[in-house]
Amino acid sequence: MSRAPRPQARERQSNAPDRPGLAARRTAARLLAAIVDSKVSLDGLTDPEHGHGEFLRLEVRDRALVRAILVTALRRRRTIERAIAARLDRPLPANATTLSHLLHVAAAQILFLDVPDSAAVDLAVEQARADPRTRRFASLVNAVLRGVSRHADQARADPGGDAPDWFVSRLKAAYGDERARRILDLHRVEAPVDFTVKDDAEGWAARLDGIVLPTGSVRVGKLPARVPDLPGYVEGHWWVQDAAAALPARLLGEVRGLRVADLCAAPGGKTAQLAAAGAQVTAIDVSASRLKRLRTNLLRLAVEADVVEADLFAYRPTEAFDAVLLDAPCSSTGTVRRHPDVPWTKGLDDIETLAALQERMLRRAVELVKPGGRIVFSNCSLDPREGEALVERVLATDSRFARDSVRAGEFAGIDPFILADGTLRTTPADLDMGRSEISGLDGFFAARLRWAG
């Protein structure tokens, strides 16, 4: 086994040699540090227009590699951690974070990506030598990673989990050990891609080499090309939307001709659903940049909505709406298959803070709807504090709200997700399609309410 380094003084990084592939690995380690240590989102760091500077300076192919490394390093973080620890005779010190991230980036390639082990090891050693903070540990990096490579099959077969303890505890408390285990197992598998289609789901499933889900969404296990290059994209026949995310808008029922407010509307998937169903939609969001994306999406899809940039708490419409959809900002723990950084950038404090915000938004939403009008509240959190518990609290303390239970058979495929209290809950453990790559869906909660006046 290799000996772990002693604590070291932090020094300024020197310029690394310009060897092909080195900049991508160095960027991956830098961004992994930002995610794990500074709680910065993966999507923000790798945004093609506004992402991290080092990431944007890379060639397109290297950007794709960096993102693949990061997604893998986060999705299998505990497995990688244990594989590295098994090659050390004592743990890395707490302040050796630069070295730790470098090792994680290389081990992710060795264990789970289609990268030659020799290339992953050699580039990691060169990266260590180029950085004054890790230079004296280049031999250790070489020994540890060669050990990881020799025992790769053993590491990949590790039955241990990959999520942080706080996340595992919350899942077990909410769903029990067995269902929590199934959720966590699927979080280790890349999520399929779902499409909401305007019409002819069977036809588009055939064109996209996918299947039609019980709820009507089209699912593709692995995309054959970039989304903009797929048939039907330019013509606006469909949009990418997880099957679970497509359910809340449908809970409003028949909306043709109704004035519907879509609160927190960007990037616009639910707005498009409502508009395509014939509603007169007002899409409201506080973010100008997100609304820009929404407008672009609506233009491609050839559907119309009144787009309003406004803070919900300051927004004052001239007339109340027939219905309101509030898909509220949340911890996003239901989307971990697509966003494996979430358990590492969020925590219990975030859930409490976001639940409080969602409750305020829901109480505000009732003021925008006509007497007797429907309100659908939803989010993509798996935590009941942001779902079931929040709605129960609102119903118990605000007489303006009345429960409008979701009923079995309202539309195809919904019955397995309806809870005893008439709300809706999906988890990644649901929708077993026989193979893990095409099974599951995002964790979503939705409740339908009415203004009781």
C-alpha cells in the first residue's frame, strides 16, 4: 500500500505543460473541488455560455470529457473513495483536498469511463508534478492509481453505497430501507431521456428508437445524437421533459380556453404543455436569463404564451386566473440521476429553507386564482418536508385552501403514483420497465388544491 501524505502548505499552482488531455483533467479536478468544497452546481460550471472560464476555454470534445468525468466522479463518489482508501496505509489528511480531487478524477476514468488506464495514470502523475501543492506526491499518485487499476474489478463490484449519509438517512426515513435502496441503486445508473410530443407518440417513438411510457411520454435509453440533431427538433414536434415533470400540468384537467398562470415557468416545458392543450398561458418567472430560454423554446415549438418577468410576491395581475400551476424551486433531490451533484451541494438546511419559501409561494398562489379555481403545487424533491408535510400544514392553517384529490383513472398511467391522501408522488424506484437503463423517473410531488374562499 502507499503512504498518504502529511499535511502540506498551500502554494500557488505553477503552469502545467501543455500536453494533450492534461488541461481537461486539470479542469475536471478544479470543477470537482468547486462542487464538493464550495457547493457550486455542476450545470452552472459547465454551462456552454456562462460556465467556468477554464471549462469554456476547452475544445468541445474536451468539454464533453470533463462533464463525463464529473458526472461519474459524483455518481460513484463513495465507491471511488473506498477504492483509493484501499490503496493507502493511512487516510489522506483533511487539508489534502487538491490531491484528493486529482485522485478522484483519475480513478473515475480508470473504473468507469472508456479511457485507457495508462493514460489516466500518466496524466494524473504529470498533473501532480505540475502543481506545487502536489508535486512531492507524484510517486504516491502513480502507486495509488496503478493499485486502483489492478483491483478495478473488485472496486466496481463494491456493494457499498455512493450517496452522502444525510441523503441516505432522509430517504430511509421517508420510504423505508428497501425502497430507499432501490432509489439509491437507480441513482447510480444514467437516466434515460424522455420527450413530451405534441401528437403521435407511437410514431415518434419509432422515429427516435424509443418506447411509449404508460403516461404517454416517449422514452429513449441512450440518445443516438445531440438533441438538436434529432428528427423533429427543428420543426418543434416535441421537447425534452422527464415523464414525471409532465404530470403536474395534466392535473389541471381540461384547460382549453382557460386563463392559466404558470409560476416559476422557465425553462418552459409545462408552459408548452398548457399552451399546446389550448390554455391562455401567462408564464411568470423572476429570472430574465431563464425567460430568454423559455421564449426560445416556445418559438421553436410554435406555441404562444404571455411571458412576464416578475417576482411572484410583487406580481399583481389585472384579473385573477382560472387556474395556477406552481412548480416551486426546491432541493431537486428527485433529479439526482440527471444531476448527481445535488446530494453533494445540498443539505438538510437547504431543504428547510426551500420548504419555507415554497410554503410562502403556495400561500401567495391562492391570491392569483378565481374563487373555486384549481391550484397545482409541485416540485422535484423526494423529501416530504417539501411535499406532503408542507401541504398538510397549509391545509391545516389556511382556510382559503381545500383539497382537490387526484383520482384514479384521470389519465393513462397515473394510478401507481397516487397516494392515499389524493396527492401524487413519483420516485426513481417507480416505473419498472424491465431494465434499469429505461426504468424509473424523476422524483416528483404534486398536490391539487382549490380556493375554498
